[in-house]
Amino acid sequence: MKLYIPFFDIKGAVIRSVIALFIGIAFIVFPHQIMDILVQVLGGGIILIALISFLSLYTRKNASNISGISIFNLIIALAIGLLFVFKSSFFSSLAVIVFGIVLVAAGIMQLVMLSATRRLGLRSPWYSYIFAILIICIGITIFFNPFQSKELIVQLLGGGLVLYAITDLINQFLVRFKLKKQGKKIVDGEVEDVDFEEVK
């Protein structure tokens, strides 16, 4: 029997969790500067890509055939990058809201994964559902931003990301452990029966 469930991809889960863990810790430890720095780095990256693309357009052989739309798109990208760099405080506030939406989505993904495990006849611990709901609640709280302190919101966001990183990994390994006891395994996101060789 094969059942494909993308949430069971262990490589993707580890990458997601590690990234969320490092960003979450950074948000907790450096709540004052981290969002502005992230926005400025993003803006710098956009500017760098725009400049490299602009130079590549004018150094190729058919530079005379460059369309106005391409130049317009590069100018827009450059302007956005400059805004991110010089107006980082404004965009960092928007970034916090975006991260709040991401947390809500992450919590929903965990609930979907837990629901998928029930289809396999596995019962997840009750606290796994509580943690997923808590992550969603943190994301919603950040989205509506009821606190006056931006630093407090960033730290709350960091805590939500750390909670997501830890619980997602725990859920992944719990599912694998229980499937192994049932004689099943996960290969590239697919749940398969383990092939037993007949001993002669």
C-alpha cells in the first residue's frame, strides 16, 4: 500500500524546522533590530539582483533590442529595494504581519498532518493538537497586533517559530516511530509497507 502525504517529507521538515528555529531564536534575542535588519538585507538583495540583471542586459550582444518592459521592471525592482533599505522601519512592521500569517499557515499545516496520521490509524498525543492550535493563536495575535511594543510582538513571533520548529520535528519522528511498529515506512513522502524477505 502506498499513500503520498507531502507533510511527511523528512528532509523538508528538517529544513523548515532548522530555519524556523534559527529565525525564532534571533527574534527572541534581538527583538529591537532583527526585523529592520532582515528588511534591509532583503532590500539589498533585491538591489543587487536588479543591478546584475541591468548590467547583463547591456553587456549582451543584442543590447539594442532590449524591451522597455524589461527596463521598467528593473527600475521598479530597484525602487522597491531602495525603499526596503531606507524605509526599513515601515516595512518591518508589515513583515511582522506577514510572519503572523505564516505562523497561522504553519499551525494549520500541523493540524492537517495530524489529521493525515489518523487516516493511517495512528493516534497523535493530545498535546500535539494543543501546540498546533497555540501556534495558530499566536499568528492571529501577531496579525492583529494588540500590543504597543513592537519588540514584544517580535519576541512573541520568535516564540511561535521556535514552538513550531520543535513540535514539527517531534511530530515527524513520532509518526515514523509508530509506523515502524506497524510494519510501515515513509519513503519520499510516501507511506509504504515494509517488504519482508522470506527466510528459507
